[in-house]
Amino acid sequence: MMENENKEEIKDQPQENIFDKASALYDRIKAENDRAEAIQKRNEELAARNLLGGKSDASIQPEPVKEIEGTEYIKKIQQGFRLGV
């Protein structure tokens, strides 16, 4: 008897309520899928950047500082140049 009563209660519920719930569920699922897609795209970009960015054993070496002799030093000072540039 309880089963019959439950079926009658379901039949008595307005159809709009079921459609509203389904629509809300669809919106939530779509939002989560969009969010997951954005995360996946970002992870792919980061992986590509790491791959192309040179995760090699060779490191970037700074340019060696050129030593300046006395006469060159005086000329650079007189011209207003900074040392080491």
C-alpha cells in the first residue's frame, strides 16, 4: 500500500518542479565542466611552457665582466659611461 501512495504523490507533483530541478542540475554540471575545461587548458599551457622553457641541465650564464685597463677606465669616466655595462 505504501508504494501506491508514493506513486500517487509523485504523480501529484507538478511537472515544472521536475523540470526546474533538471534545469538546475544541468546548469551546475555545465558550470563544473567549463571549470574543468579551463583548468585542463591551463595545465596544458603550463606543460608546454615548461617543455619549451628549457628545463635542461644547461643554465643561462651571465655575460662575463670585461676588465678595463687604466686608460680605458679614464676615457669611460670622461664620457660618462657606467662600468660593467
